[in-house]
Amino acid sequence: MSASTSVLFSSLCATDPTAITRAGKEALLEEAGEQERAEEVLREAAVDALAGAGGGWRHAARAVD
């Protein structure tokens, strides 16, 4: 959690106790989304690297699956 997110989280919790749950869920969902995007980028890079290695797209597709 970044410093600005932490400050926002603290101020929400001070004014609304239920904000703890909402802010926590939102932070977890945001982190999960970032993780999914990072994994997708890595998969695409692996496919590109394998395709460029001379094995062709079929070998790359099998390696990712």
C-alpha cells in the first residue's frame, strides 16, 4: 500500500468504521488486478521470446499452455 493510500485509508477509518472493510476490499481487488496484468505481460513476453527463437507460434502456444 502506498503512503497516499495509507493516509486515505486512515482518514476513512476515522470517520466511518465500515470503511475499513470497504477500503480493504478495494485495495485487495486493485492489487489482484495489478497481479493479473503483470502475469499477462509475462505470458505475452514468453510467447514472443519463444516465437522469435525459431520454434514458431505452435511451440510458443504449447509452452504457455
